[in-house]
Amino acid sequence: MKTLLPLFKVVAVLFACALCLVSGFTLRGQDLSISARLDRGEIAIGEQALLTLKIRTEDLDHTMLLIPPDSALHKAEALSFVTKDTVAINDRVKEITAEMVITSFDSTLVEIPAFGVRLGAKEVYADPLYLKVTVPQVDLSQPEKFYPNKKSWSLPYTFWEIVGLILPWIMGVALVVAAFFLRRYLKKLIRLRRTLPKPEPVKKLSPYEKLSATLAQVPLSLEDRIYYTQLDFAFREFLAETVLPNAMEMSTTQLVRALQKLVSSTTRPQQDSITLLLDRMTLAKFAKETFGPQWKEQDSRAVLSYAELLSLPQQEENENNQREELKQ
């Protein structure tokens, strides 16, 4: 019997602790309330009444306000709803004050349904309120004192609103004016171009004419190495445009062999002369050998003579092509 006594004491202590916890939770669960109050009980049609809500809760973050749906308000209309302030009642409970402005446009007794709050699974509702809406008293005995109908009220336009309205018109007028002056300028430009003389077509020089013009610009007073270098370059450029496309890359020996295949036996003296000329060009460029002004002038004429000889078949071909084009 004595051994069971301590066990009973332990059970009693645990039971007491459980009761304290349950009572504590019950007290915390009761810290949720809501009250509603109207600042007046009667208004005329179109007047406003102030509905004040006070909510007390211990868990502000998880408390939800239950507002009746619009269909439940019947003939009352809510104009605004604002939260005014939050006051701490104690360490746990806070009180929130909210205000709602309501009105009605029907003369009747308006029932304002109960507002509620929810915290977890618990919901608490305030008492429903009633607002009497009456028709304003109008003195019909003196109709001359009635106010006339007022014009519809509107805000005046600001500066930027006016700018926004007229800016598209200004831009449109500016575009029309710009298009008009642009059209006049283009017409004037076309007339001016018609009055200007047409430039003569630039005559394209033949390879022989280009060679002749180039050699005419090379003075005989140049050093032999420089003179024969320019003479060789001009002659090779002529050959590349006429009969030997790769004449600029050929050596002197390759160039002589290629020219021997192109020229017939009836022009053998010219062939020997141009071969000697190419040898002199090589000696002047690389061996720095000098020949004097007489040889320079003679070699220049030899190059032109040989180039003219090579140009004859090309000229005949061009003339034949022109005749055929004229016949067609």
C-alpha cells in the first residue's frame, strides 16, 4: 500500500498539469472578439453613416476579417473601408480599429449583416445593425427657392493634358508642311538636273592606247634601272590585258618563249628585236647596266611597235563584232 502512494502522487501532479494546459489553451482561444457600432441610427437618402469595427485578437497575422457579401447588404452600399490604427491591449492581445462608410438610396430599414473574424478554426461574429433611411423633407410651398439644375461637374484640364490633345494635330500639320516643301524641292531639283548638260561618256582606252599614254609619261632622264623597270611593267601589263593573262608572273625566258608561239614567221625581225629588248630590260634591272638615252627612246618605240603588231588581230575582231551588232 505504501508503494502505491508515490505513484498516486505522480499521477495527480500530471493530471494537474494537464488541467492547467487545457485551461491555458481555453483562455487563449477566448482572446478573439469583434464589435460593430454605427455613429447614427437614421440617415436621409444619400447621406453617409460611419460603421466602426473593433477587433481584438492574440494572433494578428492569422486573423481574418469576415465581411458579408454584397448580396447580403441588400439596399446598403459600402463607399470605403480603411484600417485606422492598431493598439496593444497587453503583451498578447491587440485591438484593431476599422471604419466603413455606408449609404443607401432607398427609404427603408436597412439591415447591416454581422461582421465576423476567424482565427484558426474559431469564428466570432458581431451583432447585426439596423439603419433607418428616410426621404428628405422638401418644402413644396416655395418652389421658387429650389436650386436650379447644376451642370455636370468635371475637373479642368492640366497643361500636359492640353499638350497631349493638341500635339497630334501639331505633328500632323508639321508633316503636311514638310511634305509640301519637300515636293517643291524635289521638283526644283528635277528641273535643275534637266537643264544641266549631260556629261560626255568617258572613252575607254584600249590596251595599246593605255601603253602609249604610260610610256609618254616616263621621262628619258630617269636612271636606266628605274626607266627599264617601268618599261617592263607597262609592257607586261599590256600583254596581260591582250594575249598573255599571266604575263606579270612570267620570267624573261618564259615570256620570250610565249611570245615566240604567238608571233608568226613573217614577223621574225620584230620577234628578234623584242627578245633583245627583254634582255636589256633584265640587264638594266638586275645587273644595273647602262645604255644611254638613245637606247631608251629606241626601246620605247620598239615596245609600241610590237604592241601595235599584237593589237591588230584584236582590233580586227572588235571591228567584226561591231559590224555584226549593227547588222542585227
